[in-house]
Amino acid sequence: MSTALSKNAIITWRLTLVFYLLFLGLFIANFIQLYNPTQLYHWVICLAQIAPAAAFLPGILRKQRRPTLWFCFVLMLYFCFTVINLTRPVAYPWLSYAELIAQIGLFSSALYFGKYTQAA
């Protein structure tokens, strides 16, 4: 970006990165718990499910506003899948709850980052 970011924009960008990494880690942990991947094709499915979220990472790392805001729309799909997973009987339901909280935090921090980087 050509202009310097405000203090609030830097804080929300850092929060976005923290919640993004937390979301990916919890997503993989939840995938392992739900599907017990023992074959290679299980991991291919996991990577295919993570690919839409990973596609926006370069834009987020470059502190660009537009990819971060578009990522919020993609995140809504992950939110729907997580809510559906909450209805499944699993051994560790707290993973789905933690993933849901990470998604809400990621969504909020990404939207605030977009707000604070908006051109005046």
C-alpha cells in the first residue's frame, strides 16, 4: 500500500492473521477428528476444502483490503459447515465450538481491517 496504515488497521490486521492461523489449525484438527484420515485421498479432500481459504492468504499477507473483504464471504461457507458439524455426535465437540469462535473472530477482525483501510 502506498499510504501508511493507521494503528487500528495494524492491530486488526494482526488479529486477522492470528485468527486465520487458528482457524486453519482447528479446521484440520476437526477434519482429523471427523473423518479419521488413513488414506491419501482423505488428505486430498482436506486440501481441497482448505484451498478456497488459502487462496486469499497472499492478499491478506500483503495487507490488501479487497481480498480480505472477499475472504469474509468465503468464510461464511465455512461457518455454515461448522454449524452443521456441531449437530454431529463426535468425541470432541469443543473443536467445532472453538472453530466457530475462531471464524467469528476472523470475520470480525477482517471486516474491521477493511473498515480501517478504507480510503477517506
